[in-house]
Amino acid sequence: MNTRDIMNLALKLANMDHIPADSAIHVEGDNIKKVLLTIDVDPSIIMLAKEQGYDAIIAHHPIGKSMLDFHKVFDRHIEYMLAYDIDEELAKEAVNALKQKVMLRTHTSIYTHTVAVAEMLNMPLLNIHLPCDELMRQRIVNTLKASKIEKVSDIIDSVKQIPEFRDAYTDPLVVYGDADNKVNRYAVVIAAGTNGGAEIAKLYFVADVNTVVYLHISNEELAKLKASTVDGNLVILGHHAGDSLGLNIFADELEKHGLEVTRLGIIH
């Protein structure tokens, strides 16, 4: 396989017809047989992969240009909200605020460093973010659909059937609301670049979607949510476990295509 084949496989599995803005082939390569799969990558990991004889590195989180363009995939939040009949203008307003926040943060980064090391060492390098997150989201959604969800705690119990969440050191948490609360409607708000923060969660709550599932939320955004008067429940599942799930699904497919895959720091 080459780097293009690897990316195309991820897109096919996630039912995507183009490379999303948060993913990229940073250094192209051919005749790839042995890959290092990692959630994050930095120059030390690139040097390790080179020393250990890997043909390519597949990272998850955005680096280089894809890190600068990361915020462009946040429009998926709008698609999700429209599916729950949330007002389009309110959805766009909340997402645009989130885009601005993340764009300004990434604008401060030294974004060429890691890719430059890969280029210097002639190490093929990709990062595949949204496609792998979509594989993870589909598995979570299907697991919940197959379960009887009556209380918020049922969401946690259902997700913990998935090995990555069961085996992680971080447990799924109810960070807003109560585990004993009844669930009328829930939304799995995952695979949209990042979590929606307080404002997007509140839009679901006022639309009678009383339970929202994120992978994670910052303490600052949670404080904003707690300072509001809106009723609802927010469940966070765990970033490391979620990323591991998506990457494991992808790794299994790579192995079916004949690649040797080493999973670095991935719950497996």
C-alpha cells in the first residue's frame, strides 16, 4: 500500500468522499508494509519509528496544515443539530463562536515542526482524524441503539460494553445532571472535530433533547453550563478511550489488507 491507499481506505470505511480538513497526507510514501499507529505524534516518535524500521506513521490528531484547518470540520455540529430540529441560525451562531475560539488558539502554534522532522528523515506521515472518529461514533451509536436506554446511567452501562471504554482508566461520567434522571431523547455529539462546549449542549437541552453525549468537555465550559438554568444531562465518555476505539477499528482493517500495525499508546 501507499499513503494514498491508506487514506482512501479510511475514507471508504467512514463513507466519506473527500479528505476532511483535519486530516492529511503530510509526507507521501510507497511500498508500505509496517506502520506505527499513534494518537499523537512528535519528533521523538518519528525518530523512534525511523530507528525501528517502520515504513510509515499514521497519527490521529491534526498536525501541520490540518491542525490549522481543524476548525473547518466543526460544521458537522450544525448537521447534527438540524437533525434534532434545532434552529439553524442558532446552530450556526454557536458553531461559528467555537470555530473562532479554536482558530485563534491554533493560530499561535508552531505548526511546521513535526512535519518538517518527518520530511528530513524521509518518513511517510499521515494524520487521519475525522474518519476514525466517525468509525468510533458509529460503533457507539449502534451499541446504544441495541440497548434499552431509560436512565442516564443506562448510557454509561451500554458504552462500557465496548472494550476500550471498559478497560480505560477513565470512566464515563455524568458531569451535568444526574445518572438517575430519565432520558427522553439523547444525542451522541461526537465526530465533529471537538466537543460542542456549553452553548451547543444547551441548544440540545432547550430542544427537548435532555441528554447529550460528548467525549470530553473543559472545566471552563462545564462551569458555564453549571451557571445556566437549563435542565439536562451531559455524559462524557473519555477522550483516550474514544480515540482508541476508532483507531482500533481502522487498524483491524489495515491488518486485513496485509499491513503490520503497531498500536502505540492505544487502549487495545
